[in-house]
Amino acid sequence: MKILMIEDNESVAQMMDMFFKKEQWEVQNAYDGEEGLAMFNAAPNSFDIITLDLNLPKMDGMQVAQEIRKVSTTVPLIMLTARDSESDQVLGLELGADDYVTKPFSPITLVARIKALHRRAETSDATADAPETSEAFDVVTDHFKLSTKTREAYLNGEQIPDLTPKEFDLLHTLAQNPKQVFSREQLLQLVWDYEYYGDERTVDAHIKKLRQKIEKVGPQIIQTVWGVGYKFDDTGLDQ
């Protein structure tokens, strides 16, 4: 695995280098936002994971994330944030981060998050590369269809645009079980593939961004069940 670590704290970068090498991963380090973005743009398809600190010199992590997502909506992106910056965490997720880790963090925790995110990305790639079958779509309703092979979803014949890997996985999880209500804890386990220890802001931030993209092409099909969680329901579109 090849990692781009954009982190201005050299001590943190050097510490993580040791843990990455132990996993036999290759890492490239950038120490400010402009350098990190330049390294990504020079070879956008060469990185398996990007870790991105939010508080960077020259260009902050939010700007870097926006620019990265203009080039690639699929490269897995983990943001590193200060423990007390809840608004930064939510905004980072809304800008397209797949995960975040709060500082100070355990190197073992970051390695575990990287492994989980990479595992899901590999599964997605394998599904996308699978040969076509006579059934092009995995989920089909009167108004909605979704293909895990092409990683595309359509509402009333229009493609829902620019879905990130986590947004697509969320939509797939909900849509393949229409009208079933999922708690935030269930979605964390099913979509993120590990425990988030009760931090539900991750789900809410991704749902918010997913809804914004759905609304670009049609009515809302992700419903809030107050006090419980979320569900997929497009039956109201018939009315």
C-alpha cells in the first residue's frame, strides 16, 4: 500500500513512518498543504490512502481536501483533527473525507483505520472490475436503481452525481433494505467496518452530503426516523 501523509508536524510524520514500514507500506510525506496537493496532482492514481492534517501551513487541510476531491472522488481520505474541533470534523466529512482521527492519537488506531478503509476500497474495486452479468443493477425499484459494479446510482433515470465511496456504501446499505430503519451505530458498523465508539457525527455528516447530491436530481429518498436513525423509502414518489 502507498500512503500520502500530509502532516506539518515532523515528529508525528516520523513516528508514523516507523509504523507504516512495520506494515511494509510505502509512504510519501508532505509538510504543508501546497506541497501535499502538488504531490497528489503529480500522480493522482498512485496513492491508496491519503492522511491529511487540517491545520497546515500555506494551504489548510479543508482547501486541500476540496482540491483533491475535484480530481478524485474515490481515493480514500482520512483527516487528522484536533480533539476539540468538532465543527472541523463535521466540515471535513462534508468536504469528502471518508474518516477522521482526532489528535493526539495512537499510531495503532491510525493503522487500524487505514486498514479498514483500504479493505473496503479494495472490495469496491473488485466489485467494479467484476464481469458484467445479465442483471446490470443490484437494487431496482420503480424510481431508483443502483449498481455495485459501476458504483453508480440513478433516481428517476438521472445519475446521482459525484458519490464518494462512503456515500455510495451508505446509499447501498440503506437501499438494499428499503423502509428498514438503521440506527447510527448500525450504519457505523456496516459501512465503516469497525466501531466508532459512539461518535455518530460521522453518519450525520455523510447523510447530509448524500442528501444534497440526491436533491440535485430528484426528491429526497433518505428519510430521518427521529430518535432512531435513517431509512431508504422512495414509495412517496408515487403520490
